[in-house]
Amino acid sequence: MDISNLFSLSGRTALVTGGSRGIGRMIAAGFIAAGAKVYISSRKAEACEATARELGENCIPLPADVGTIEGGKTLTRLLSRHQASLDILVNNAGATWGAPLADFPEHGWDKVMDLNVKSPFFLTLELLPFLRAAARPEKPAKIINIASVDGLRVSPWETYSYHASKAGLIHLTRRLAAQLAPDHISVNAIAPGAFASAMNKAARDHADVVANAIPAHRVGDELDMAGAALFLAARSGDYVMGDTLVVDGGLVNASLGPSIDVL
């Protein structure tokens, strides 16, 4: 058994939305280290271009706002100037919104649902011709949706649209996987737990406190995220379809609930 190329992305191309910072940047950096050419998008052109410079010549910035369908079409047009096919799509761009239940605003609901569920779906549709062009029985194209542990369990935060959107994305992943498997396109999701980012300021600014609630006793780092994404993107993940890989130090599946004495 030769496993020398099991986790290699040599010769492959990837697009990571929201790739200029946080989890998206971790994934992009991991893919580049594994040999891929990676296109990153973000709403802020300056941040996108700065990250591309930091990650090197195999990182190409494609600034676009994928929060709208038109933004997804723009990103597709930009990609088409460089590529006729695409091996890996990572739908990572996302948003959250917190407010008390009685005061939760409609625009806080719509913004999160549009970016976290609607946009990945319609961007995937736009890019299907590129993915189908790359897909082969011996080397499937890959779609990786970045969900969250909050799509699998209830957190203390009043982020109602975020919880609903990530649960929806997980189920959308299953449905797309069933539809696209015959086309040799594998669709999976990653549900991250606590990773330091602009979205998860608690993990970024109070890592020691957050770690107390995690069975692994630490927040996730860039190798944790890059490793999970690489597993799904490379040959190692070819037989995984419709799954959600939970990367959270045990928060969802290895936590003990509160002790309840039954008299």
C-alpha cells in the first residue's frame, strides 16, 4: 500500500470563500502547503489581496461579496478568467447575529440566512460546470461546507438565525451529496467548535476560559482545521459523502452532561 500521496493536493485547484481570515485562511494555507493552487475570496479587496501576498504565489485573490447571488456570479466570472475547472470548493464565508429573543431583528435573520445557507447553495450551482469539468471517477471533485457545532447542539448564545442556518447547511450538505455523488462530486461539511477568529472573539480573546468547557482543554488551532479540510479534500476523503466532520475538541460528542440525581 502506497500512502505517499494520500493527503496530497498537488496539481489541484481550490476556491475558498471568506479565505482572507479565520477558518478560511487556515484552510487555504493548509491546501497550499499540500500542493494546491488556491483562490480566495472575501468582501474586502484589500484584506483578500494582503492574505494572498502572505500565503505566496499559489494563492490568488478574487475579491467578491458572496452575500448576494450577483456577488456569486461575479466571483464565478473572476474565476473563469483563470480556470476552466475546479477541484475543490470550500463554502466558508459566513456571518452571525446575536440579540435577545424579543428584540431579534428581521435584518439580523435575513443577513445570516442569506450568507450562511442561500449563498453556498447558489454559488455551488454557479460553479457546478467547473466542478464537473474536474470530476472523474478516480478523482472526485470536492465541495466542503463550513457549518458549526451550533448546527448540532444548542449554545448559550442568543444567535437564533446562526443556529438555524448552520443546521440547515448541514442538511443541505446531505441533500447535495445525494444529488451530486453520481457526478463524481463529493459533498461534505465541517462543523468547527472554538477557533480563534473575528467571528469567535471569545476563543480569540479568552482562550483559557473557553478551554475549560472543552474536553480537549484547548481551543482549536490552524493545524486542526487544515488537517480536517485536507482529509476531506484529498484522496483520503474520496469515500466520505454527505458527512459532517465535527472538529471541536470533543464539545459535541465527548462531553458529559450535568449530573442528575434520580431519587
